[in-house]
Amino acid sequence: MFSLIAAEAAIFTIFVVAYIFYLGKSVSGPLPKDVLGIPILGTVCLLSSSLTIHLAVRALRNAKVRAFGLWWFVTIALGIIFLAGTHREWHHMIFEDGLTISTNLFGTTYYSLVGLHAFHVTVGLIGLILGMIFALLGKVKPEHSERAEIFSLYWHFVDAVWVVVFTVVYVIGR
């Protein structure tokens, strides 16, 4: 997992640097200040999901399988709320503001960076849902806590990357 996270960190670094490099270089609009709102709810949900997955792993480590399932489910719900917010934001920007990936440099770098992150959230949600299915089937046991903890590292990574993406796109880049 550490190797995967290192490789993914390198990829995200490239995308963040590209976003910063091209920031302000679009010759036509819409520009970030014209279309970007601050996704507060999605951010709170995603960052909170790091706590809930931690609580799930801790519950499993302490042989509290039902509590594990509850916290794991809450983590899934928070991730889905985050993705729904991203979907809503993109729908508005594409169909109401006219910003697509091919509109200008901002559109290209924005959708590439935020889309890369959304893809990683989606992959994480698939893993979480699979874990939930196993939990519902009674296949998750306390001896699997190390596996859950290793997977949680990926989820924490996705959350940490969001802090960087949020800061670069919605704070610095507006």
C-alpha cells in the first residue's frame, strides 16, 4: 500500500504543479472566480470520513464487528455525499457556466485534477462497498483488522490529497 500511495502521490504532484503552472493563463473565460464555489459540505464529509474509517478499523481490532459495519457504512455514505457534491458542481459548471475540459486551460487543468481525485474517491468507494458486502455476509472477523487498516491508509491518502486539491483550487486559485 505504501508503494501505491507513493506512486499516486507522484501523479497528484504532477497534476497539482500543472494546475498551478497554468493558473491565470487562460485567454478566455469562464475563469475560476466566475464559476467556482467552495464545496464546504463535501469537504467536511470527506475529511470526516477519515475519522469514521479510523473508528471502523478500531472497532474491528477490538472485536466489535457490528460497530465496524456501522462506521464502515458511515464512511461510504460520507464518500457518496462528497461525490454527489462534485457531480452537482460539475453539472452546474458544464451546463450553466459553459466550462468543459476543452473550454480553456483552466477547464482542462481543473477537470483533470479534480477528476483524478474523484476517480480515486470512486475506487475507494468500490473497495469500501466490497468490504461492506463482506461484513453483511458475516465474512469480516477481527483477524481481518490489519487488512482493513491497510485499506484505510488509501482512504486517508485520498482525504489528504483533497486538502491539497482544495487549497490549490478553491483557496489559492480562485
